Amino acid sequence: IISINYKNVPSFELYVETRLICEHLNDAVVYNLILTEYKNKHGLGIDSNFYPMLGGGSTTAIVYEHEIKEAKTFILCLSDSDFKFYDSALGDTARKIKSIDNKYKSFNSYYYHLTQLSESENIIPLTVYRQYVDNKNDDGMKEICKAFEKINGTDSRYLCYLDFKKGITLHRLQNIKENDNIKDIAAI
């Protein structure tokens, strides 16, 4: 239960849907699909109503701080962790958002970053990517998908931290903290 003293926050609009701030609007679509699947799986017949807002990657922290200061609605800010591997540090965007969340500790805001993934697209199973690629006439994408499947066969954790937009480059591999398992992925 959240109690709100309207004298302290007279501008709060309780009847307005929660603001969902994401780095990209497509992330909101993915999170809504996950939420719907979760509710269906657990027999939860409750409505979920949110208004997606574009954070814009590195500017997500600015949008989050603005919404906290406005204090008009509940806010949920979701971000990629940008982890390079499971034991690496948070990326710049997630670190900035976390800092703002700690600074304000507002009753109406909540921040969450993916804890065991680098990017929101890492949530999507490899089989879904394979179905998409199989329907395309793009040999380059098919080769990339084959490489992802080989990587997944080596250690499924790798795909949790792979940046699907940037892909794999020797430079990115060298920037990952030294780890014995990295040799396996570099060999692919």
C-alpha cells in the first residue's frame, strides 16, 4: 500500500497510467508481451496500464529525472545493463539512472535494469531469431544466426551478454574482462 499526502505532492495525478520509461519504444512492446505472458501463465486477471516513454538510450536518465521531479504519476524505468559479461560493471546509461534513483528515492518511481542480461533483445530466445532469419532471403543474417547457435552451444551465457546490434568483434572481445571461457567464443 502506498499512501500519498496530497499536501506534499498536490500535482500527483492518481488516475493517470504509470509511465514506463525505456531506452527504446520497442522495449516497451517486448516488456508488455512478457507481462501478458506472465499474467496468462499465472492466471492473473488484472489489467496493466502504462504509458510508454522513449528514454533514448543515453538520455534515459534525463527523462527519468524529469518525470521524478514532475511528481505527477508513478514511474517505472527499465534499462539494459550493458553488461559485457556476467561479472562486469553496469554500463553508463544504467549507472546514471541508478544514481538518479538513489538521489531522489521518490515514492512514485522505481528503476530496474536487466540483471542477468546485457540488452533487452537478449530476452528473445535464439529459436525466435532462427524463425525470423529462415523467413528472410539474407545469407549474411543466416551466417550470423549460425555463429550465435555455435556460441550458444559453447556456453549459453554468452548470448545473454552479446550485443546483437554491435555483434562480435575482436575489439569487443578484448575489452571483456579476462575469462577462461572467452577463449571458446574467440575460437568461433
